[in-house]
Amino acid sequence: MLHGIALGGLEEGKRNLFFRVVGREPSACGEGHSLLHSVELGSCRASFYAARYVARLADLGYSEAEITDKLEQRFRAPRVPYIDVSQAPREGSPSGRVTIVEFADYECDHCKKAQALIRPLLAEYSDVTLYFKHHPWSSHINARFAAQGAAAAQNQGMFWQFSDKVWENSDHLAPAVLEAIAKEIGLDFSRWYADVGSDDVRAHVQRDRAEGGSLQIHSTPALFINGRRYSDGLDLPSLKDWIDEELGR
């Protein structure tokens, strides 16, 4: 155990890798000494999380170069100062200490996988707020229409009900399928159909898409956790590790 970081389960080679990385990498708070020394001093909470992350990656079999790169992405990349969520549908806590902003495309398989992970997070953490932003790729022929359909459902207060059904049918999102979803969940269909093609709804989706471009999003889902671009895999332990850091756990 190193100041709260469990190392007992690491085999010798992985343990040696851990100490090489934390002994070489600088403090996560910009202090003039190593990550290891920062943890030993207890002078920088971020260094504790960084060292714990190194131990986790070493245990998972990452190479030294891969661990170094992941440290850079997670602890040294600047936070995004502002993401406009004024029109984004929200789920979870109304004022969570942790905010997740998700940019997604309804025909993206990885985005669909992410939904099955984020919902359990919201159920487990009472202090997390999720905002959804549209990022349809031009290569996905039905993604933009699905996004506009969801935005039109949001106008009737039924974004999440519509969105959940869209994910269930994401392999075949023809316009007729989206229209059937609107009817199934009880939307005012005439209003929904008119809104789907309206300038306001088109502008809503386009604003989200343009913001994604300004944030240099090159793949989806793109997650931002309290302004930090999430850079790990789509699995619950990794997501929880980032959230726990933000909550000081």
C-alpha cells in the first residue's frame, strides 16, 4: 500500500513498471518533484489520483509508453472552459457536482454502448448531471433526421422517451421507424412532424454539431466530465474512476 494506493495485487513486473512511471513523471500539480514524491508528501491530491491511475493501467497490462500517454491526456490536457448546455436535455441530478456532457450520433454503435453504461452511473451517483448533445456524422444517412426527431420530441418534454426508443432501433432508423416511435410514445404527431423539419430544430442540431467541431471531436461518443475530455475506454470501472476523482473519493 502506498499512501492509500493498493499495490499488493500487482505482480513484480507490473509493480516495477508502476514505480518507474511514478518515479519519473512529474507531479500532477506542477510541483518541482516526481509524482511519487508528491504522493509521499501528500501535497497534491491530483497526484494521488494520477498514481492510482498508473497502478490500474499497469495491472491491466498497458505498456510504459501507453501509460505515459494516458497520463498526459487525462491529467495535463486543459479543461474545456465552456460547453453550451442551455438547450441540451438533462438527466440525473439538477445540480450535480459532476457534469457529464455527451456528444453522440444515433447510428454510432459505440454511442449505443455508452447508453448502457451511463444510465447505471446516474442510478449509482446522486451527484451527477448528464447533458446530451447531438453530433450526427454525415456518413450516417439517418443520424441527422434521428437527431432532429429527438429535438422535436424535446419540444414536447419527451426527449428521453424518444431517445431510448431510437437507441433500441439504431440499426434501422428509416424515417418510417422514427415516425412510428413518435406515435408509440404518445407525442402529438402533427406537431412533432412539423417540428422535425422546422428551422428551429434544424438550428438546434446544427449548433450542437458545430460546437462539436469547435471542440475537435473526431469520434463519438465524446464525453466531457467537468470539462475534461474523457480519454479512457467505454467501461464502468474507468468511468467511475473519473467520477470518483471529481468527487474526491
